[in-house]
Amino acid sequence: MKFLSELQIQAKNKGVSTGTKWIASKGAKIESFSPVDGKLIGAVSSADKNSYEMVIATAQAAFVEWRHWPAPKRGDVVRQIGDELRLNKQSLGELVSYEMGKSLQEGLGEVQEMIDICDFAVGLSRQLHGLTMHSERPGHRMYEQYHPLGIVGIISAFNFPVAVWSWNTMLAWVCGDVCIWKPSEKTPLCGIACQNITAKVFKKNNVPEGVNNLIMGGREVGEWMSADARIPLMSATGSTRMGKALATAVAARLGRSLLELGGNNAIIITQNADLDIALIGAAFGAVGTAGQRCTSTRRLIIHERVYNKFKEKLVNAYKQLKIGNPLEQKNHVGPLIDTAAVQMYVDAIVKCKEEGGNFIVEGAVLKGKGYESGCYVKPCIAEAKNSYQIVQHETFAPILYLMKYKTIDEAIALQNNVPQGLSSAIMTNNLREAEKFLGYAGSDCGIANVNIGTSGAEIGGAFGGEKETGGGRESGSDAWKVYMRRQTNTINYTDKLPLAQGIKFDL
């Protein structure tokens, strides 16, 4: 396929790299099958203990040099990576779509996110600021500054195989850190493509070998990273189960964790909503990426006065959905990532029906021409109760649950009454409803939107959630601080040594 050759994805790539060099490894073979057509795209070798140790050692040596590069100079390297991504946007977007299964528009949008975070990081490289404060002692100056941490470990998920890596990496690089990335074993070729793109820029700028490291692997490799005290920060995106295991291992060595875990996102649709806007937000949120976003809309909490009207509009919209090859722009919905995900979808439908759910749009596994991979499913809608066990659980599939409410307080309580706390939204033209939703007694999520859906965050704002979502913040705002260590400095420029709090210590 053309995009594979354009991104220089070849069999010689072993799956372990220190930047511009590939390291031979005796780890297990990882095969990448496209959910689009079921074909084998390629295979890579995962890291073994020897290659892992080589990566760690190279990263440690690189950090010693990289941290001395001025931040604006590091930012200029990131700027060039953004330029290289612009040149490769089409081919990388096609690879994301083909290997992961999201629509081509979403694949291209993911690469655009990478470009945007590069632009953001370039500006940030000249604004890594601390604070100054007045000392209680005369002739003293106090200030705080930020220093790079060292090695940042990154574990990314299949659903955003390149963007989330860039959120972490571009910020970490301008902060002076070096990175070790373990992509999802379900989308390894996207990782190789990014490594090749950055290697070209790094080589041209004589960036130290080991600033950008790639290690393929499954759970075992992730466990090595989590337990490794040489990696002060672990940033991980994935399931809540994975996050709890990783956080436990990192906490045991008093390391730092940045977690972006599950979501169970709801849109409240009030009687004062613009139902046409609500329809677009709800439909895209529920079926975009085939429901495989952590920000996907799982629940619609609809006021009883507009419930039937909106339900009818939603059912009609679902009838218009086109499901098929995501590289064909006429299609709205592509496949799930693999047949295991399909089985989870099927099991969730069964469980919902057992608990009393009423499906107003039935789900199904699609078969026949164009669906040979076995990964295509029909987005479905069920009327359900928030208390159902399956509704409380995040199913990574296009299953949408509908429920009624009477008062705005009841709606907010339903919205909040799940273990996860990532994204939320309210559709209303009533200022009081909107402000209540955004207030201290409103949504308990890390993201709360008004008149847009739960899915589709911009890089300018900090991204992350509360409760079982993990509490991490990535991307914009002041998320850069997590990749650095804070230091408070006090300078005495007098010929005396007064102690704080007026303490006397005369000798």
C-alpha cells in the first residue's frame, strides 16, 4: 500500500528503536491485522529484557545532554517535526484509518492534533516560567523554577494510536525530558511510522540518540516500565483495570503517574435545548470511531417533555448511518478494532437485555461483502436505567443508553452517578441550567461542555478526568508542569544569615 512505503514501514524494522537506530530483539512477534479487511499489514518484534536495558541506558545518556539544550532550541526541533507531519498528513492519516479502523476524516484529524500540539509546544518552549515571591527576611529573594524530570514512559492505547503519544512527547521534549514509548500492540505500525518521521528530523538536527525511544510489547513490557525507578513519570492511556495496576506499581517506588483511563460520558438534553444541535453532538459522540473513544457518548439523559421527539429524531438519524470501509469517505462508521471487541459488544447487548433494557435500534454483527474481517457492528440504542450494571460499565463499542429525567438536579445526579468522570455535556439555551451544570454542584467530570458533545477536545485545554478516569491532565493549559520537577530557591545577598520565622541561633 502506498502509505506504507511513504512512511518507510519495512520488514527490517524490529520494533525497538533509540531514535534513528533499530535494535534487534528476541521478543515475541506482534502481528498487525487491519480491522478494515482482516489482512495482515506487518509484524514486529517486541522488546526483550536485553533490548529494553539498551533503550534505558541510551535514554539516560541522552537526557544528560538533551537537558542542556536551551528550551527554545528544543522547541525548534519540535517545530520541524510539525512541518514533517504536515508533509505526511495524508499518508499517516490513511495508516491510522487502516490499522485502527477509524474513518479517514478522523484519521486525518488525529494527525492534525499532532500538528497542533507541535505548534503549542513550540510556543511553550519560551514560556516554561516559574514564580517570584517576597521573602520575610531582608536581603533575600525567593523564586521557583522547573527542571526536566528525566525519562518519561508513555503507554498509549489503540484508539488514538498517534495523537496521545504526541500530546505527551512534544511537551516532554520541550521541557527537556527524553521519552520511551510503548504503543498499543494492536497498532504497532503507527508507532513505527512516527518513529521514522521524527528520526528524519532528529538526524538533521544532531539530536542525541535516545531522546525518542520506541519499544513494542504487551503487558510484560508495560510492567517493566511501571516498576522501573529509572523512569520517574509514567503516562498511561487505557482501561481503568490497567491504570490501577500501573498506578500501584509506580506508587510502590514513589514514582509519578499520569493516567487517562475510562469514560462513561453523558449528554443532558434539556427541554430548552436546540434539538438539531443536540442530535449532531449525540450521534457523532456515540458512533464516532465506532464508539471507541474514551470520550464517546454512552448515555443520553433527556428531559421527559422532549424525550419522545428527540428519540424519534435519533432513530431516524441512525437509519442514515453508512457502515463500511473507513477509507471511503461516504461511510460514517468503520469497524471495531478486533473480534474480541466485537464479542464485548455482543455480550454488553445481552447483558443490557437481561437487566431489562429495551432496544429501539437493534445491534448486530455485520456479515457479507465488505465485512469479511468480522469486526463491523451496527450502532444500537437502548432505553435503560442508569443503575443497570452494564450502564455503569464502559463498553468500548457503539452502544447508546437513553433515560428520562424531570428536574435539572435529577439529571446532574444521573450524569455523576457512575464510577468514571471524564467528559460531560449539556444541551440547553437556558443560562441558569448551563451555569448550574458547570458549577461546583454540577458535573463532576474533568471536561464539561455546553451545546457541544462529549467527544472532540481541542489541544489548548488540559485533557483528563476524575474518579476512575485517573485524575491526569495532558495536552494544553499548564499540563506541561507534570513533566517537570518544581524547585524553590532562596538567595541571600546580604552579609548576615537571618533565619526564617525569627528563629535565633547564635554561636
